[in-house]
Amino acid sequence: MVEALRRMEYRGYDSSGVAVLDGSGASRVEKKEGKLANLEAALDSAGHDSFPGTTGIGHTRWATHGRPSDRNAHPHVSGDVAIVHNGIIENFAPLRAELEAAGVELVSDTDSEVAAHLLMCEMASGPHAGDFVASCRAVLNRLEGAFTLVFSHAAHPGTLVAARRSTPLVLGVGKGEMFLGSDVAAFIEHTREAVELGQDNVVVLRADGYEITDLAGEPTEGRPFHIDWDLAAAEKGGYDYFMLKEIAEQPAAVADTLLGHFQDGRIVLDEQRISDQDLRDIDKVFIVACGSAYHSGMVAKYAIEHWTRLPCEVEIASEFRYRDPVLDRSTLVVAISQSGETADTLEAVRHAKSQKARVLAVCNTNGSQIPREADAVLYTHAGPEIGVASTKAYLAQITANYLVGLALAQARGTKYPDEVAAEFRQLEKMPEAIQKVVDSLDPVREIARELADSKSVLFLGRHVGYPTALEGALKLKELAYMHAEGFPAGELKHGPIALIEDGLPVFIVMPPVEGRGVLHSKLVSNIQEIRARGARTIVIAEEGDEVVRPLSDYFIPIPASTTLLQPLLATIPYQAFAAEVAAARGYDVDKPRNLAKSVTVE
Ligand code: F6R
């Protein structure tokens, strides 16, 4: 079991745990905060003999609700029930209130724990009391959100019940043994025969077989497949690099970041330790961040100023506190950080707080330092990002930043509730559009291989296309060690146009047709200017943008979107381009030279 958890550790590594059913009606549970090594040490000191049994569940956690701790680690236990959960139970708050009103004591801060207690109550006094499988279904039917859940019950030692909705779960079929995992890497050393489970499928697992039903109990079938990956490939989901896997995970990262943040017609943050009145009184916004997170903040500026009419400045975190910015208690400082540990951003937060400003953190790592010190927090739900270059965390940051903008507009009344709802609905459509871009990256990779020997590449854009250009250039620099620069397209003629020479590749993001007008036609002129000087143009534009197609040496179509949301689509070809150029040049895509995933020194 520990070996399987080690294979899953890349999916989450802030705490882990196991529950083993000993067959005589008891279960043993051990869980520990921190890396898997902590759990291993605890199991070793307890002695493996004290965990007898042939049925068990295990989990490595990446915190969403409740910071990493022994208490919040999985499995969660209620009487004879133990459960592990991946995902977000969106309606956990009313379920928790219901359980508390019934006298159940909840011991963790997680959304997951409610599932254990609900099952315990169903087994004790529900309409299917004593029927393990039917009681699990009854619980599953009450849950909203995205979840993979596995239930065990000490009085039913030979059986596990599991289900999935919008999060992964695969079944491994062995000889006289069965497995479940978030992906096949969990059990690949035991069996290569697997079954993919469909949406809302429930599987009942016994050592000698399994049954799959829907949530109503009607029999259904999974999709059997043979695993021909080796172990290393299996951990990367069959991709050559984690970064490619993480690019492909972007529809889920954006969808999960939106999940649960629009309730009863209102945008809700994850943690808010400032009053609504204080939020209403904000008269100025600073965004502080580094690298890609800074670029996501640049995108946010357009949305925040447009939606809230508040002045918004974006600052590189390492510059912020050294220039004595004008801050007071009606200033909101938004700190964006995937890791939540970046020293420059953390020091900017501390400086802001020392000047009485309010701090809102947008962060991917629950329990990290920046959200701990902030007055309000919105978590991105990209999951662990292993590739050093930010991809899915970046799109999740942009998404969360839009939610911050809408929360401010809502608090200040600069948008009516139905306008906020309409913007949120636009955001909800994005995962599908992102999926389309992710599915059509092969031509981009071909262009990358063709241009892999270029000395230099330029990236141009206007409006939100400008931060997208900066992000495209950063990806290429950090992964392919190639000179790259991003410019606002209008700035070109003020100097950088001197860089244009015959054959120089220049990427351009065109605004969507919705924004066509001044912006679109100005960019068309910019393209003509650089083509006249010999540049090779690679244009990312809305499919059907026939005006710009004839001006493109390479044309990369993306789906239609609003102008503000376009970076969620237009960035993706840049990620794929940089990864492919790096691979073609023989570099390690996941671990670029000189870089660390989290920069904890100033
Ligand atoms: C670029 C990249 C970095 C980070 C930056 C901030 O691909 O990953 O530029 O975005 O170091 O890191 P966080 O978001 O952890 O504060």
C-alpha cells in the first residue's frame, strides 16, 4: 500500500494515511502530516504486524479545505466507516451543519469528513440500514461537486465501495485481487488489466470480482483496457513530461477553481477575515506577484478596473516594498502565488500589512505561508504542479483573479447580481474551450520543431494579449533557453521594430472577433509593418478570423471567447510551443536549468 501511495505522491504530498480492515470487525488507521516518509515511519514504529488484513484504503493529500495536518489527513473515520476522498464536496457546509445538529462531532476542517459521518448515520438508521452498498449510494446521491470517494466498513472487510464524479478513478483487475487508484500508476506492478469508470459510476469491489452501477443502482459497464506503459510513463499519465500532462489538465484546473465559488447568486471567497464593509471601502488595488503569477496579475488588472472602476496597479513583488508604495487601510493588496512560499511575494505581503493595507491571497497551496498571513484567501485548485514552469497553475491563477474582480464588483455594487452571474457563466464555459485548444496542439508542436533553431523569437499583443505575450516569452526563455521578448504591439515602432530582420519568428495574439474594431485593426497594421520587414508571423486568432489569416505565415485558431477571458485560451499554444522547442533542443522540460519550483529566498 505504501508503495502505491509513493506512486501517487506526485498528485499530493502534504499528508497521507491508510486504513486496513483486519477481518474481525476492526480497522486500523494511521495518518500523518507531511511527506509519505512520515507515514512510513509511523507504520514502522507501530510494527507492520499490527496492520493485518487484506482490504485497505490509502490517500496522499493535496489540501483544499483545511490546512495540512494529521487531523485533516485522510482516511476520515466515523465509527466503523473509513473513507478517502479526492475532489471538492461543494455542499459540505449544509451537510456539516446537519450532522452537527444531529449531535455528530466533526474533528477535521475538511469537506471530506462529512462523507464518513453520513455513511455511518445511513448504516445505523437510514432506509437501508445495515446494507453497506445501498447506504453508500444513498450518501453519494446527497453529494454535490467533484469527487472520487472510496468507502470501507469494518463489519464488511471483504468489500470496498467507490464512486467518481468529474475526478479520476481507475479499477485494476488482478487474479484474486482488485485495485483502485486515481491513476494506473497505483497498481501497475500488480496488474496491467484496468477498467475506466464513467461519470457517476459506483463500483463494488471484492477480491474476486466487481460490479459497476450508476447512482440509482442500475448495472452499467466500464471500459476495460490494457496498460502498456512502463512505470515512469504511467506516473506521467503516458506523457513524456509532467509539463505536458499539466497542460492537458488545464480544463480541470480551471473548472475546479470555479467550483463552489458561486453560491446563492454570489461569488464567495474561501477565507474572509475582513468584513464586507471593509471590502466595500477599498479604494485602490495593488497586485503583487513574481514571474508567471505576475503575468496573471497583469491580466487581472484589465478585469478589475473594467468591472470595479477601482484603480489597480500590478507590481513585481521584489520591487514593491523597496519603492515605498502609498498604502493604507483602504488599499487591497492581492498577492498571487502558486506555492504560497515565494519570499519576494511574502515580504511584499508583510510590508503591505505593516502599512495597514488589507491582503487577499490567490494561492494553490493550502496551508502555505502567504495565505496564512492574508486577510482573505481564494485558492486555485490546479492540484500539485510538478513541472517547474507554471502551466495549469497559471490558468488557475487567471481564473481565480477573475473571481476576485467579480467579488470586488459585487461588494462595491459596480455590477448587478445578474451581471456577476452572467460573467460567471462565461467563465464556466471556458473549460470546454480550453479542452478544444489542448486537443489541437499538434500543429503548434510541428511549428516548434521547425523553429527550434531560431536565435530569437518575439511575442506581440495588445490589451490582455500583452501579458499573454510576456508569458509566451517567459516560457520560451525558461524552458528552451532561447532569447525571447514580449511587447505591447503598439510599442514596437518606438524601438523594438529595429530587431525585426528577415525570417525572425514573431508570435501575435489577435483579439477575439467580439473585440474587433480599433484593437483588431491596429494589430493588423502592426502585422503588416513587421511582415514588410521580413518577419515570419505566427498568429493566434479566433477560428474564422479571415482578415488576419492571409497575413499569417502560420495560423493557430482558437475558439471564440470574450476579450477579457481570451488569455485562458491564447496562452496554451505558447506553453506547448516552448515545451516542444525545449525537447527538440534536448533540454529537460520539467526541470529547466538554474530554476527551482518555489523560490524561498529574496
Ligand atoms: C514560470 C514560473 C515562475 C513562477 C514564480 C512565482 O513558469 O513558474 O515564474 O510563476 O516563481 O511562483 P509562485 O507562484 O509560487 O509565487
